[in-house]
Amino acid sequence: MTIERQIVKDQLLRYYHQMVLIREFEGESYRQYMQKNIRGFLHAYSGQEAVGVGIIGELENQDYVVSHYRDHGHAIAKGVNVNSVMAELFGKSTGTSRGKGGSMHLFDVGKRFMGGYAIVAGQIPIAVGLSLAAKEIDKEAIVVCFLGDGAMQEGEFHESMNLSSIWKLPLLFVIENNLYGMGADVAQTLAIHDEIYKFANGYKMASDKVDGMDLFEVRAAAQKAIGLVRSGEGPYLLEAQTYRFRGHSISDPANYRPEIEVSYWMSRDPIEMLKTRLIKEDMVSQEDLDAIHKLVESEIVEAVNFAEKSPFPSADELYQNVVSGSGE
């Protein structure tokens, strides 16, 4: 498929900027984790950038995104401030969740980024409820729910698929199939692992599969899926075949993955694929791309400085935003 000529240069550079920003953000997060400025769990989105950017880039401002615990990339693609994201990873009060959520619980209501969730599949019922509210109240909005292939083994996934189909909800399920649920190979855990998008057939739901390493393939699939969901056709399931370049979390050496497999997917780096295509088809210049890398470098430096200089939450924050009972 040739690059659609109607995509203007500014849009192409914006996509490239977002993907590079996510990649460099994750790289810096790893460095800060090693320096113990970031604690707890940290799950990098490196390698999967084309999925988040390609799909979220096709949404309108009023649309909602619900994510999983590998949520940094989705938040940045939705426009959440990078400084605030980094501050949240540092546990600072200027973070997206005031330093109380950390890596897996980014949140920005203003951007309609409705959270990352640490419990596997825990975000899916929330997306169903949100899309039901959107259908009944906020009729112009749709909801995109990102999940991994591992979440498909949870009961919430199937319950949510069933309800969303019955109610014809404006909900797009995006399965980021990176071939592993933690260290478990999808081929060993799902009966139809080679065509998991066909799970949708059992719920009378439209579905498709896309190369999640190719931004333009993802974008085309997103346009089709979002168009159907927005038109009232009901929910849609899109499987994006992708690969995480790091282990399940930063502390995971991922020794369970064959070297030949890792090498193959690394050769299909979505950023390098996009860069090569943009230059080859003369859509942008090398100077344009170099300028973006320079910009991203300064953005990352600014984000770290912001996080370092921000204060930790005060002790009385322990009692804020907590639901309490009657005391009986």
C-alpha cells in the first residue's frame, strides 16, 4: 500500500515525533529506574509505538482511551503532558495522578485518557461502562480499549465482549498481540493463537488483524474500525500483531524468547520502517527527521528536570481522594 498522498507533511512529522518521543521516554524511564528515581514496576512500550500512535491518531478529542499497565505510550499519544507523565513515574505531586499511581496508573480526564490499570483485563469492564455512558449521554464519543493477548484468557474479556455486542456499544477493542503474556508464549495459552481476532466471531462482532509494526497499515485499519464504531455499527475488535523490544517489565531479562525471534522483530522496528518509507517516497527530508530527534532530546531533558524538581506528595495526601464509609 502506498502512502496516502493526502496526509500532509505536518501530520507525518507529528506521527514520527510521537513515536520517537515514546521510544526515548521509555529509554529514559529505564535509566531513571536503574538510578532508583523510579520505583515499583515499569513496563516499557518500546516496539509497539505504531499501534498506539496509529490508532489514537485517528480519534477525535472527545473520544476516550482506556489502557493497560503498559500505558506510557498510549498516554503520550493521547496528548498527556510528558512532564506530568515523568513526574508520575517519579512519584511526585505534579504527576498525572499526583504521584499516587505511578507507572501503571496514569490518568488525565482533560485528555479523556481514562487510566492505565494494573490488574490484567481490569480495564475492559471499565471501558464497557464508559462506552455505555457515551452511547446514552455523550453521543459523539467512542471508546478505545487497549489490551494484551494475555487479557483474552480472563473472564472479564468474554463478559465484556458479550455485553458490548448485545448493547451495540461504541467500543473498539484493540488487542496488542506481542506474542507473550508475561513469559508465556501465546501459542501455548490460546487455542486459536494464530487468528485471535476471530474470537469476535462468537459474539457477532466485526474484527480484523493488522501488522502492528507498520504505522500506515495500522492507520488504515483504524480508520475502517473507528468509522464503523462511530456510525453506530456496534463494537469492533482489532488485533495488532506487534512485539515488545524489552521484557515483560524492566526487571525481566526475557531469556525465554529465542534470539532468532528477537532479531526478526528488531529488524522490523516500527520507527525505522516509518523513517525508511518517508525518505524513500520523498515525503519528508532527513533534515526534518533530525530536527525531530533534537526536539525530542530537549523534551526528555525537560521532563526529567521537571520531575526531579517537583515535590513529593505531602503526608496529608494520604487522606485525600479516599472513599470512606459511615464509620459504623
